[in-house]
Amino acid sequence: MKKVLFVALAVVALGLVYSFMPHSKTAATPRKTEAVEGAINWMTWDEAIKANETAPKKIFIDFYTDWCGWCKKMDKSTFADPNLADYINKNFYAVKFNAEQKEDVIFQGTTFSYKPGGRGGVHMLAFELLGGRLGYPSYVYLQPNYERILISPGYKDVPMLQKELKFVAEDHFEKTTWEQFSNAN
């Protein structure tokens, strides 16, 4: 009788442990995004596309990899700035996209997949939006119609990223080049 009771308790305990374990979610699984003041409201690609369908807005994409030290530094310093975060949230849908993610993304009738190779492979949506220039971190700005405005590689401190965000958000790119705007401001 003691053995049966022990086995039953063990099964119940394992069931409880399993039920409280975190389970991985794929890119296609929606997640709740809540805006937190002073923090960037990061979205998945699918969430940004869906939000853009109902309320068009420019899109800011942070392409990163898990091994990228400068990407981690951006998260801890530049992206942690509350004024910068509020500006991004006001003017853009912000997407955090792992350029080496394995999950397929379907966009405008095309399936973009992961392709192995090099240091860690590449997701073909990242390859496409970055114009084949794979360096991390890199940022891509898109119009609400998904037309690319700017590709911006490399680590940025707060003042540099603020200038770049202003260039795009305030449509300066329609009147001048980034180089001219950057030198004048």
C-alpha cells in the first residue's frame, strides 16, 4: 500500500512540476504586448504587421543574434533610455527580430525560412530586409506600406539613434540624404 501511495504522489508531483515549467512558443504564437512607460513595446513581426493593418505606422526593426555582444549592449544601454523608448513607441511599431531564428515567417504570400550557413545561418526575411548586408546589430526602417526607408548597421548610442529616428519619423528622408541630415544636425 505504501508503494502505491508513493507512486501516486510521485506522479502528481511530476504533473505539477511539468505544469509550471515554461514552454517555448513559436514566432507564429501571438503574445500579449503591453506598453510599459519608459520601455520599448517590442513586437514580433506578425504583431507589427497586424497592428499596421488597422493603424498604419512606420516600422523600426532591430535585427540581432543571440551571440552578438553589441546587440546586448544596445538592449542594456540605448534601448533602456526611457525618452528614446517613448519616442520609438509614439512613432513606430518596434520589432525585435532574431536574424537566426528558425521559425518560418509568411509575409505577403511569401514564406521566409532559416537557411543554415556561415556562423549561425540567417533567416531569409532578415537577409531580404537588410539587403544581404549581415552585420549585427542592424536596424531597418520601413514605411507603413513596407517600403524600406533606411538600413542602419552597428551599435548606436542614444544621441545617434535619436537623430536617426528623427530623420525617419519626421520624414526628413524625403527631402535630404542621411549624410546631409546627420552633418547638419
